Amino acid sequence: MMQPGPKNLITDVQGLLVGNAHDEKIKTGVTVLCGNRPLVTSYCVMGGAPGTRETDLLAPDKTIKGVDALVLSGGSAFGLDAASGVVDTLKKNGKGLEVGGHIVPLVPAAILFDLTNGGEKNWSINPYPELGREAYKNLNSEFKLGTMGAGFGAQGGMMKGGLGSASFKLENNITVGALVAVNPVGDATDETGKYFWAAPFEIDGEFGGFDSPRGGGYAMSFKRPELFPLEDRANTTIGIIATDAELTKAQAQRLATSAHDGIARAIVPSHLPFDGDLIFATTTGEVPLRDEVYDFAEICHAASLCMARAIARGVYNAKNLPGDPMPSYKKFNS
């Protein structure tokens, strides 16, 4: 059986750090992931309404081999500017791609929609570059889950979303970790609000230990009263799957695609035209694959389960704030 790493966070992948920042009045936040050197990275979008920056360069046929940081942000299109704050900070620190005597930091980003969560959104100056800078300054191997970072203002179908993370240490000495901001049209639980769809993959009660009494095979109707009117929603679940395995960009793209199974296992419904579901896959490349076929297949499998666990952990750890239009998981079940 696969077991979590020591922290059960994406930072169990050695060399990775995560920083979070938020604004309580706006009810939004930013999450930054960075390595100690450029990271081989690709991505996969499965939702119909993504918001991204610098993702074209992550395709396997593009020249760039590595990126300097990844950003997950609230704020819809405004949140893409969080990457500008990270770029500015990286440049000041002399980190980035050297081109013609100039340092050019490469920072892909993805955003979620949190503009209708009750926060004050009437800013005169875009707050996200500063939130990006603050998140970068907060880089650490330890961080909290739930109402944090990009998940600070996140919502789901009938309760709050949040920032989640989880990890696996595989028997072949490879580590896999997930980081996700959960903000879907659908739900991470069944209609009771108690039982997580990801329950079959839970380890050591990490999101409550509640096994569904009905077991598997329950088909939930799409048209449910718990969901907000779909025409009013513009949501997404955005995440990062990371490993220390030595992968190519093409393998990283396949890893990101496989990790989307974790979203589908943990959120029902998922990958809708109204979701912008996106996963970055990144690697530090420290551990060579001993068996390229078997080891890579196991990494992809672990990634999907890790992402499902991270989603449930993000929702389970969310906290209520004044003026929230939705309850947290724990308040919903109190």
C-alpha cells in the first residue's frame, strides 16, 4: 500500500517550497510553488473555462525546458497578475532564463473564479501582483490547508472549497505530491454533505474518516437543488502534481492528464463547460526511473489518488469567515 510522505504535503518532494498569501477583506489569495532550480513542467486542461498565463511554453514541442515558479490564484482574470509579482521578485533575486544578457523569469499561472464570495472586490489598483510577491516571500516546506492561499475564497457546489495537499512515498523511492485549490461547480461530497467522494482513497482519517454508508456505485443526478444556478457560476479546480522522478516534458504532460482522474474521483460533477479545471505537472528530476514503463505508470496512478486526497483535505480543512455565502464542511456538518 502506498503511504504518505512525512508531511503529507507536496513539499515532501525534496527541493519544492510553497508560499501562500491572502487578503481577508477581498476574500482571495495566491499560492506559489518554487524549486531550487528550473522545473520540467507541462499541463493539462480538462474544463471548458480555463484562465492561464504562459502555458503554451509548457507543451512538449516547445523549446523551454524548465520554469522558475508556478502560481495558483483567485481573482479570475485579475489574478493572473499575481505571476507578475512573482516574476518581479525572481528577477530581483537573479533567477530566470538568461536571454541576451537579460534575466527572464518564467512563471506559468492559472486562476479560479472567487468574485462572488462576499469579499470587497471594488479595488482601484489590482491587488494580485502584491499578493504574488507576498506569497513568494512566504515560501516554506510547511504550510496550512483549507482557507489559505489560492483557496482562501474558494467555493464549491454547496460548501466552501479550500487549498489541499497530499503526498505518497512509493516503494521505488519516488515521491509524488499534489497541491490544489478546490473551487468547483460540483461537490467534493455526496448530497448529505458528509461523505467525501474520495473516501475510498483516504489514509489515516486525513479528511474525517467517514466511509459512505451506501458504498460504491451511487449515481448522483446532475440537476440537484444544492448547486447554484449554473449560469451564475464560473468556477474551476486548479492544481499541481509534482514528483522527483526524472521525466521529460511529454511524460509530465501525461502525468498531468492522469492526475485529472483525481479530480473526477473527488468532485461530482467535474470537468464541466463552466469549470476551468487545470493541472500542472512538474518534476525536480532527482530520481532516475529504474523501469521506465512500470515506474512511470505507478507515478501516474499515484498522482490521480494523491490529487483526490488533496481535494478532500482542502474542503475538510476550510474555515468559515464573516459574510461567507456558504458554510465550511465542518459547519455544514455541525
